[in-house]
Amino acid sequence: MARSAGGRANTVSAQEGTVAGEHKQATGEKSFVRGRFNNQAGAFASAVGGGWNNQVSSQYSTLGGGIGNAINNGTATIAGGSYNTNAGSGGAIGGGDNNRVTAATATVPGGHRNTASGASSLAAGKDSTASGNSAMALGFTNRSSGDYSVSLGSRNTAGGFASIALGDQNAASGMYFRGDRLLQPGDRIYSAR
């Protein structure tokens, strides 16, 4: 049974779909759409809670609101922000703008133009990319392409397996710390106080 709860120019074309507002489409079974204008929930049990020009085309996915966000792979989430795209199954974007998740269970909590493209990777800040599996890129223009690699700070590159690049403009291509010394089992890493 289709439902439309007020508004105008709405479309409900699937069983148990619900729409509230104006110029919205619920084309997925058990989908829900609400918000300002032109939101679409087009997959089974998908939801758009608010905003403008948001689209969910994968099942069991939720888009909270914002402007111009899109989810197109299953069980994904975008909480808000603008022009974010989540194509990672089980992936999440918290907010910000122009962020991308393209791999399973990857996360961008927020920021500007970040990309999490490795499975279970994390990218945050501005213009950072985590393309290695379980990699993290946090800060300004950091790159973590090695599996389990970490880049923190500004303009760092962690390209090797389990490599760590910290600070500003450092590169780590193997199991290096700050690009200057190979870590050995039992080494201790101290932080400055």
C-alpha cells in the first residue's frame, strides 16, 4: 500500500512507501522520503530524512539531509553535508562537502574533498585520501595508499604496508616512522610533552 502524507507533486510507486513534502519520490518498497525539495528514495527500505536534491538508490541505506548527497551502494549512510557520495557498502559519511566513500565499510567523518577508497579506510580533514585497506589519512592533503598505513598532519604520504607518516611533507614507503628510520619489533614510540 502506497502512502503520501501531504504536500504536492509527490510520487509513491512502491508498496509501503511514504512521502511528506513536495516534489519527492519514494520508488523503493518500504522507503521513506521527507525534506525540502526533490529528494528520492529508490530502493527497498531506504530513507531520506530531509534536505534538498538528495538521492538514495541502494537498499537499507539512510541519508539524513543536506544538499545534493547520493548513496548508491547497500547499507550505507550519509548524515548530512553537501555533494557527498557514498558508494561503499556499509560505508559512512558524517558530513562536510564533496567527500567520497567508494569501498566497503570505509568512513569519512567530515571535512572537504576527502576520499576513503580502501576497504575499512578512514579519511578526514581536507583533500586527504585513504586508498589502502584499513588505512587512515587525517589532516591536509595526506595520502595513505599502503594497507594499514597512517598519514597525519599536512602533505604526508604513507605508501608502504603499515607505514606511518607524521608531521609536514614526510613520506613513508615501508614500515617507517616519519620516513627516517625503520621500526623494529620492540621499538618504543614516544610523544613529545
